[in-house]
Amino acid sequence: MFALNEGYQWFSTNFTNLQGAVYLAAGNDAERMRRSPQANFTWKIFDPQLYLAGLSGSESAKICARLASYPWFGIDGTPEFDSGAQTRVAWQQGVQEFVKKNWRGSAPDEDERLSCSAAAVSFQADLGCTHILAPAPLIAEREDEAESCALWTDAALQAATELDIGQPVIATVAVSEGVLNDASFNEGGYLDTIVDQVVSRDGLGGVYLVVAQTQPRHPLSAPSIVTRTYAHLTRAFANFGYEFIFVNFADVFGIACLGLGASGFATGRSQALRRLCLAAMLDDGGGLPLPHLYSHRAVAEFLPEREMEAIAQRNLLPRVRDITTYSQDLFQALNAGEEISTITPWAETKNNVATAAKHFIARMITEGSAYSDLTVDDRHARATAWLAGAMNNQQALVERLAGFLDTFPTYAPVVDWRDQIFN
């Protein structure tokens, strides 16, 4: 199953067949979550994102202000919203100035763990979430942080019992790329230590997996150590018998994780919502993006004019064809030899990305639905066949487009992904 990451701009209303949504604390302050109506989904998840506690309050004031509105970050004295005295925008600006001086830059300590966990559990229950995510700090150091993650899970389980919460409690496992090395994947190595800490807890309903990258790369270009971590953890928890294994911020690799035993994955409309990178969460970060066509056949993204027109001219459209409600006009124009600059939703102008984003999410919804109806073995077979086909398509594109492009399409490392599916 697929769920859409919802940041500051909610996108789920564009789709009638979306299976789930993940509301992110970093994109939505507490007042918005309490006051704004949310659609009904099979899976409605709120991510407390305690693993972002290490952000800088001065460099990421906008995000930290949203996070500080939630009590589980333990920021004492955060200004409360008074609808009779101020607008939400004015309140948010005031909180931003507050966190520049008062943001802790670390998760609450052990004395605050139970009360902070109880606040997160209660908040999600009040929202009507289908699953309750245990807040957990980022595993960014080797010493004791796997145990700390488990202790936060214990606190959430205790809080759910005391509050008589009926929804399943899900352990959050958030790992930093910076703590990983090749030895982490050895039998009995660091990742297995994390797994052992989690599965030793009674009463859990599953796991929610996040890997934070150290560099703001394109979502399809995550380094092998990141995708290996998603694959290793997914496989390990599936082997233990968890039925709910949810992968977030792995982007399209989340589909490969479905083939390894994951029950669901999430990604989003923008690069910031497709992968997680703390170093990219700066107040002055970002730019004005161009539209790109996502091709599931090639697991790649292409500029509509400079790259897709060349692909059509070289008779390579069958290698990348990906028809949705949002891309059909583009492919009709390409087949007719028309200039894509005349197709307004796909013209290569800055920030003209709405249609491309809808196409991408539509493809993720389609894949999520297709996998949800399959057995475990059939999911693995589908993922394997998909990656094998993408390898052939990428090879043909690279060979036949050589010398005909001035830009470089973004290809996912599907050979590496295929190897991880088989290992």
C-alpha cells in the first residue's frame, strides 16, 4: 500500500484512490493538525518526527517552530496560539523568533521520556490515526542509541496502555546514514542489534523505518548504504513476523521494499518529501525546480523538452512510456512530433511542477494498489521483474542517447537495487 507524505501543502485532495497519508510534524504545526479537516484513508498516520530534534534552531527556524508546537519536543515556554488575539501567520513568526534562542537541539532526556511519549500517543489518538507511531530520536551514534530508541518505544507502549489506546503502537526506527558502514550489515552487526532491541518489546504492532541521508541528493540517487539499510531492516523485521512494516523516505525504492516484505511505503510530491536529509532543512534552502517526467519502466526522470523530445526522435518512447491521467497529453504530443513547449503543464519553466508531481504520485498509487493484492512471493517476483526490465530499458537509453543530449537524465541504480532484492 502507498501513503502520501503531507508537508506544508497538502496534496492528497488531488486523488480519489489514495490509500493513505502520512502527516509530517515538520510541515504542519500542532494548531493546523488540530483545526484542519483531514480526509479519511485506510491508513492515516501522523509522524511525530522526534528524530528531527537535532536540527539547528537558528538555521532551520521555520521547521523547528512547527516542531516546537508539539509538547514531545520539550521546548518550555513555546508561545501558544490565541485565535482571538493573532493570526496563525503572526503566531508562527513569533514562534520562529522564540526557537532561534530556545530550541534545544536534542531530544528530551530520560526524565521527560514518558511524559513526552504520552503527549505524542494522545495527540495521534485524538487525530483519529489508524496507527500510533512511537516517537524516537535519531540513531546517529553507536553508543547506546539503539537502546534509547527501544526505551522510547517502551514509553509509548506504557502510555498507550495507561491511556487505553486501541490503535496498534508502531516502533519508529530512524537511522542516520552517518552511523552506517559495511560492518553494520554483518550477521549480529549494528543493524541486527537495532532489530533485536525492537523485537524484544512485547505488544508492538509493527515498525516504521526511516533512514536520514547526510547529503541532499536526488531521491532516485540515494547511496547504496541507504537502500541496503532499508532492505536489511525490512527483511529482518519481515522474517521476525511483523505484518506492519512501513518504509518512509526511501522514495521509489519503497516499492522494492514491498517485494522484501514491507506492507506499505510513503513518498511525496517534492524532493524534500521524497527523501529525508537534515542538512537540506534550512530556512534559505531550495530553489525553483523544473518539471520532470517519472518513468516507472526505466525508473528514471526526464526533462520533457530537452530529454523526452530526443527520446521520441530516437524511437525510444516504448522504453519510457508511462501513461496516467496527467501524462497522456505529453505522450500524445511526443507521438505526434509536437514541441512540448506548447503543452503548458509540461513546458520546461521554473516551478511548473504540479502536473509532473501528480503523475508521479499517481504511479505510486497504482503500484501500491497492485502490490496490496499479491502474496509475499508474488510481490517479490513482481519487484524482481520490474527491476530487470528497468535495467534493460536504462541500458538501451544510455547507449542510443549518447551524443544526443546536453543534459543528463536521472537514472535510479536499478542494478544495485536488483542485487539487494536477491540478497
